[in-house]
Amino acid sequence: MEQIRKLPTGIQSFEVLRTSNLVYVDKTALIYELVSTPVPYFFSRPRRFGKSLLISTFEAYFEGKKDLFKGLAIEKLETKWETYPVLHLDLNGEKYDTSESLNDALSLKLSQWEDQWGKDERERSLSQRFKGVIRRACEQTGRRVVVLVDEYDKPLLENILNKELSEDIRNTLKAFYGVLKNESKYLRFLFLTGVTKFSQISVFSDLNQLTDISMEEEFSTLCGITKEELLRDFQPEIAALAKKQRISLDEAIDEMTRLYDGYHFAPDTPGMFNPFSVLNSLRFGKLEDYWFRTGTPSFLVDLLTESDYDLRLLVDGVQMDSSDFSEYRAEKDNPIPLIYQSGYLTIHDYDREFRLYTLGFPNDEVRYGFMKFLTPYYTKVGSGETKSHIINFTKELRVGDVDSFLVRMKVFFSGIPYELSDDTERHYQAIFYVVLTLIGAFVQVEVRSAHGRADAVVKTDKYIYVFEFKLNGTAEAALQQIDSQEYLLPYTLDGRKLVKVGVSFDKEKRNLGRYLIG
């Protein structure tokens, strides 16, 4: 594919981006608004959403690198371009599998700062050394210090279910970040980014002047790409993608919207496109699941597999107060905060009267990628086999071969662990939900999310299937419920063939049991 312009795929350095003449979506008007006041900020966004580039942009601004901002909005807004000492801490590049690994990472960074600003041998602890660096940098330059922390929470996320190690890491970070409150008179600007807001960490309890702008409408577009920005800044690349895919320009935009758009970080705000997926799709001229190729965080997998959360609740969106999903409180039975903050859920709606948010999947890349990723953790079906099975599921339903469909479904249910006892029913439901959601990538599927609807309705060009599964009943009872509850009634005038499928579960075999087709 002919590359029309150079795209900043994977670039996290603002200086590299600008000096290499890469395409930049101008966020500097919002950045100027933030840097114009000495307010300390916290900002949460999912991985690969541009947080590191944002931090790098702040760094370039406070280092007075005016030439890098030529032609951008901030060039007309800023008149002074003053230089400040900048302490930039990036916790993203290390693995924190021991308490010592975090201590070593912080100590190394402090040593680098001490090489520049000097060292006092009386300062022994990490927090003492941090205080000393901040004060000396301020005294030597005559200007207050800028502190930028990228991925402040990575050490905690990596060990979220390791209580002992988490406690050690929490105590270390509490003391270290606590310096930022005690030394606030030496600070010009403080900005922390991360995936998760941990309610237990002192940076949010002790450092009470920290302003969380993660869900503020004013800064909802600070990271990511709006549709307006996509059409304004990437027209040549979109046209090239459309040509390569042999579709129209409008079809290319619609497909990118379906796959990559839909993130809302505050109510009634523009949908945001995932920048990592957008840039990769335009770079390679393909509409694929780029964000998922970078890997789902292990901490999220661990939390989901240990929780008893009913994944079916996510199908039409789950309602909750912002305090229930904007902060993480180490509750295994509520994985929603991490699912939301990791980028797998987003804000779909907001009830202003009751102050309730509705959360759901942002787009098809996330919806189907999330379910495909979870499949091996609920069944014995490996990730490499999943797509093949889903394609065959779809083909079988399209031609009316329900028997083959249900035989294939048994492959997924055969992986239920024997150690499950009270959780068996929930596990059945989760597997069924995952499989039906994946089939929904190819045909229309409605999975039950409220009382009074069939377990699932699957629509193909020629058939409409109504499924009812009985965990503690018979196949006959399942069919009878479809009739008595009139689940077929909404589709009687559709014109497609209506098929009822009643299925029972065999608890001894831990799999599908008898089924009837009507």
C-alpha cells in the first residue's frame, strides 16, 4: 500500500512525532487550558489510548520547546514559553513481580534525577530522596517543579490478586506519592495518568487537592480521536483504505465507526475512536482488531475468572452509580470498575434524575474481541479454534441444521471444570452468552437480559430461531415455555421460518442433555 503520509503508529514521544513530520491530531488547545493553572490533575484512560503521548506533550511544553508547537493551536495561545524543571516518571516499562522490583525502579529514576539536581547523603528512603530532588530542582532554577507520572498504577494492577505483594506495593507508593502533597509549594504542575483510580491509594485520599478530570465533559476528548478529527485530519488515508478494501469512502468511514468508535468518558459527549486501532488500520489499509493484538491485561483475566459476575448482564448494558465503576475497591465480586477503566465498557447513557450511568461495549472490536478472548477461560476451546467453531455455528444456522449446531455447542460445554459446584449454573450461562455473542458478529442475535424474553433469538436470512435452555428442567418444559410466554409472537409476520429449540442440561455429564426442535 502506498503510504501517503507518515502516521504516528506507536509513537509516544511528542518531540519524535513533530521532528519526524508525522500526522498529529491537535490537542494543544485543551493542553493549554490545563497548563494555564497550577492545579494538580489525575487522568484515567484505557491502555493504548494516547496517555504517554499526552505526558510527553506536557513535558515538551514545560521545557519551553516552542518550535515543536509551530502551527498548532497553542502557538497562538501561549506568549511566554517559560522553562521549568520537569520530573517525568514512567512506570510502564518494568515488571513488578516483587517489592524489590518496584523499589529498584523508583531508586533508578531518583538516581537519574540526582545526577542532574544533586544528592544529599542524609536522604536514605525513597520518599526522602524524592523530596530532596524536588526542593533542589526548585532552588537551583528559581522555578517550581513540574511532576509528570505516567501509568502510576501499573505495579498495583500487575498484582491485583496477590494480597501480600499488593500491600507492600501499596505502602511503597503511598509514601512515595504522599511527597507530592507535602511538597506542593514547590510544584508548578502535577499530572498523573493511569488505567485505574485506586480508592485505597493515598494519592487520592491524602492528596485531596488532586482533581480527577477522567469523567469531566470539558476534557473528554483529550485522548483519542473524534469523528470530526478523523475526517479532518485523515481524509487521504481513509480514501486509500477504501480503495484497497474495494469499498466506497462512506462505507470505509461506517466500518471504522462500527469497529473503533463509541468510547464516551462523560455523558452527552462526542464518541471517541480508539487511536491505536485507527492509526493501524490506516497504516496497513485493513479493518482488523488491532487493539486486541496488544494483549488483554492479565490482571483483568485473573479478576474475571475468579469473580462470580454474570457476564450476561453486559449484553444490554449495566446500570450503576459513578462511584461503583470510577474507582477500584478490591472487590472480586464487582469487576466492572476494571472492565470499564480498561476500555472494555464505556458510558452509553446517563439518567440525570437518578444519577445512574448505563455502561456497555463501545464497539464491535471490543464486543467480539472481549468474548473471543474469554472463551478459553470458560471452556477447553482454545483461542485458535474459536473462530473456526463460530463460523461453522453460523453456517449451520443459516441452512437450518440445528442438530449440528447443538452437537458443536457440546464442545464448548465439555470444558466445565469438575471442581465447580454452586457456580455450575453461572458457568453454563456464561458459556452460552459468550458463544451467542460471538455468533452475533455474523448474524443478528438477541440474548436475554430481562424477564419475559427467550434465552436467545438468532436471525438469519431464512430462519428465526428461538432458544430456551433449562438448567433444572426438561426440553419439553423449555418448548412449553416458548409457547406459553408467546416468544414467537413478535416474529409471526416476519416471513422467515420460525424454529423453536428447547434444550435441557445434563448435570451429571455437565453438558447439554436432551433437546427438542419445533
